Amino acid sequence: MAVKSESVEPKLFKNSSAPAKMAYKVEEVSRLTKVDVKTIDAWEQEFPFLRAGKTGGGQRFFRPKDVEIIKRVRELLDEKTLTMAGIRRRIEEEFELRPTAPVHPDTLKKALYDVRDELQDIVSSIKKETKRT
């Protein structure tokens, strides 16, 4: 039976009226989840759905949903009943994450060209309309 999270916002601070942050530095995540930064780095490699974003200055940050995922991975590891593959499947199920199939670069390139062509058609259409008026 899957345990679904009611909200993607982490319940990190009980009895706090402050809203959840939109992003957490990796050091904050480590402190809040009691998971070592190096372990979080390793989990990023292990779990494709767990990826830190980066600021322009190179500072890593996680979304609230990522913090919840890290907390849940830690809980599942503490239970010692699942392998890493089992934990991955459980997290994907509980957080309704679907693994994405890799897209071939040529397919992506064609899609981008199609979008470009459509945008150029729209621009041409707009230019024609403005000339009429």
C-alpha cells in the first residue's frame, strides 16, 4: 500500500507559521534530514529523480519535494527491508514519479526545428496582419 504525501512542501518545522522555502541549500538539507552531504551526493547518482539545481554562482539547491524524497529514502534505509532498487521503485510509486526514457538527440533536434518553424510562421503571420492595418 502506497503512502502518498498530501503536500510536496516538507513538514520540516512543526508548530511554525513560516511558509516552507522554495529551495534549500544542500547543507540545509543535510541538517534537516540528518543525512550527510556526501551521502546526498551519492543518492543523486543512485536516484535519477533526485537532482539538485544550481544557481548562477554554482550553489546547489533542492526543492521541497526533493527534501521529502531524501527524508523518505533515509526512512526506508533505516527499515533495512529494501534494496536500493526497491527503494527507487517505492519512491517512484509513493511520489508518483515516472522514469523518463532517454530521448535520442536527433529526435530532440527535429522537435526543436519544428517548434522554430512554427514560431517563424507565427511571426510572419503577425507581420502580415500589422501591414494590413
